[in-house]
Amino acid sequence: MTSTKSETVLGNARLVLADRVIEHGWIAFAGGRIAEFGEGKAPAGSEDAKGDLVMPGLIELHTDHLEAHYVPRPKVFWDATAAVVSYDGQLATCGITTVLDSLRVWREDGAEDVDGRAGILAAAITSAREADLLRADHFLHLRCEVPMPDVVEEAKELIDRPDVRLMSLMDHTPGQRQFRDEVKLRDYYRGKGGGMTDAELDVLFARRFAYQKAYAEINMHAIVALAHEYKIPLASHDDTTQENVADAVRDRVAVAEFPTTKEAARGLHEAGIGILMGAPNVVRGGSHSGNIAAIDLAREGLLDILSSDYIPSSLLMAALQLPRDVPAIDLASAVRTVTKTPAEAVGLADRGEIAVGRRADIIRVHVGRGIPVVRSVWREGQRVA
């Protein structure tokens, strides 16, 4: 959406800066940028924030929630552009003003309905953007399942789009990384809509073992080379062992998504790789896959970025919950995990904090009975929610 030139001033706000909170502050933005902010009484004519939190818009690096709007039931495909618009509206009302839409870049016979449809969804995002239908700023995160035979060719079909900001290296072969416990992987598939039988899972797993052996190594090197050629940041996924950490270091990974063990997280941290964990993990108090709890990593200083993953509202909830669960993390530090740090990880230096000259991507958040609700959202100074 196009920014306006009219000035907006919010007063009587708890203003969350990158390094501190102004308990009684105000902020002004004009021409799509933050013009000034301060402490105390706001300039005349300001909008009363009624003591609510005012902070940068949230920045999401990994959410595949678009798929739930595109395929809301098994074998039911919604209009792709309408799905994008619906999903975008949900993101905005959850306070997310910048999102990397995570698209599955692979096809697999007999697998889920959304597999192999990254091109369709990418085109729908472009269509919605060009029609000025979007509230949030959308980029792409290409999720590359490296054992899949055609993943490199499919990545090449999307790689030169200007909105590609991140590529992740994934390997969901049973018995390793996120699903070291094969029983939990079987439970995962059984629990999905139209759950698979054990016989069907036996066939699926056998095929994935074969793919992993035949293609994973060569495809991994090809995807890494492609990302470096196009200067796109790389993310590893579900690092578990020191060997996984060594691979991430070798491949010059910028972000490690959802490490599953404390040992892996510590090794990644020592290598200077940003650690991203799931916000639902924080809110629920643990991983749904039985892996390391994000709070345990946060207590050891091993958590840099949060992602809503599969439930957009969890991003804000988790950021506000962190200081309660980990007293060493103050509110400003917690909010950085969903604003400034993810922005920096993918080269979006123009947003993610309240500072003069930064984009006026701003949200106003009311908290009642421990639950946050987003009252207002501005993107480049224009109210979008």
C-alpha cells in the first residue's frame, strides 16, 4: 500500500525501543518514516494510545500458514490470490507488518496437497501486491527439501524473483533431525487431515530413505551454491548434531531454524549463527515434536529470533511472555527477537526498530489478562488495521 504524507502522532504510549522502554512516551511519523519520538507529554493533536504498548511492526521469517488458507481442507483448493489476501489480513491483525512467506519448493508423489505449488502461490502473492490488496510487506522464503529429486530445478524457477529473501535447507527423512523418533513422525502424519495408514507410511518412508541416499548430498551443494550466487541468506533447519552444526558453518548459514538439541544450539551460537525458534514452543512451554524447549535455550542466551511458524498470533504472545519466563530478558530484548534481529538477518535494515528515519511500521498493542491484542497497525505510516 502506498504511504501517505500526512503526519500521525501517538501519545500516552509505552514506547518499546530497541534497547529500552519509554514508559510514558510519544511518536510521530510522516511520509512513511518515523520523524521523531520522545518522553512525556505528546505534541498537541496527538492520538491517545491510552497507555498501550507501541512498538515496531513484527517481522516474520518463517510461516507456512498461507498453505492453510490455500488448502483449507484435504483436496479443497481456494482461489490462490483470495487465499493470500485472507492470510495477509490475519498476519496484519496479529501485528506482523513484514513477512517471509515460506513456500515448499518440492514435489512428491502421494504427499500433501500443497507440495509442488510454490510457483502458484508466489504468482498469487505478486498478483495481490500489484492490485494493492496487501496490508503487510511480503517477501519469499524458499523451503528446499534437499532429498527431493527435482528440488534444484524448482528452486531455479523462483530464485531470480526480487522478493526472495531467504532459502532454507531441509531434510525431513525419518529418523533424523526433527523426527529422530520415527514414531512421532508417524503420529504427525496420522494427525493431519486425511491421515495416512501405517501401510501408506511404510511406502512413503521407504521412498524418502531412497531419495535421501540418492539425492540429498548433491542437491544440498547445488542449493547452497545457488543461494550464494544470488546472494540470498541461507537457513539450516532442525540441526541436531555437531555434524549438522559443522555443515551449517561450511555452508555459511545465517540463521539456524529450530535446532532440536541444546548441544547443537550452543555450537551454532558459538559459530555466530542466529538461532530461530518457534513462538508456539514458547507459548506452549515446549516443542510439539518433543525436542528442546525454546525457553531452555533462552535461559542460556541461545535464542535470537522467534517465528510464529504455524500460528501467527503466537509471535506477539511469545515475545511478551519471554520476560515473564526468563527474568534476564527485558521487554526491549524480547521485542528485538521479533523485530530488529530478524530484519537484520535478511538484510532489511530500513525497519524493525523505533528510530528516526526508519519505516513507520508501527503497532499499538493492548494487554488484558495477560493476552495481547493488536489495536492498530501502520505500515509505512498508513493505517492498515
